[in-house]
Amino acid sequence: METKEKFKDFVKSNPILLKHVKDGKMTWQQFYEIYDLYGEDKEAWKDYLVKDSAPVKAATTFDLASFIKGLDLDGIQNGVTSLQRVLSLLQDMSSNKQTNPTSTYKPRPIYKHFDD
């Protein structure tokens, strides 16, 4: 197995590393370099694999309640209303083109003069 794949498996088995990256304390590149040099040696990872009292959520979990709380429902309603207006306007414009085709216009012959 390739080193990169082994590193991915190591990160999946130690989701606490994600917290360090999200907090800005470390980068994935720095973690990969440590892994490349020391592998899964417990001494190399002891500063990063310390378990906190609060469990760390995996990157794939999604907190639906906090997402819903963060929604601006008035803004969404305004956006939907604006979109409905635009669609209505486009529909009106397309129906006007179908009922009033441009072929009804007949240009005046060049040799004819205006009647005064």
C-alpha cells in the first residue's frame, strides 16, 4: 500500500487530527511529513492524539439543527419571490412573441410617397 493511502487510513482511525487542522494549529502537509518520517510511532504522535473530554465529530457528519438555525428565511423568501417575478416576466415576453409575430410588419414600398 502506498504511503499516502496508509496516511489516509491513519487519519480516518484518528479523527482528533481533524480538530488540529480546523483550529489552524497544524496542516495536513505537516501531519503527512510527520507520518512520512515516523510512521505510526506513538511517541511522534503523542502531542496530537491526546483525547479531549469532548468527542470530535468526523468531517462527514452534518449537524442539521445548527444548519437550520443559521438559515435566513426572510432572505430565502425574498430570493424565491424575485425568481418568480423573473420567470413570470420571461413567460410574458415569450407569450407576446408568439401572439405578435414580427411577420405582421409590412414595410412601405420605396417608390410610394407619404399621403399629405
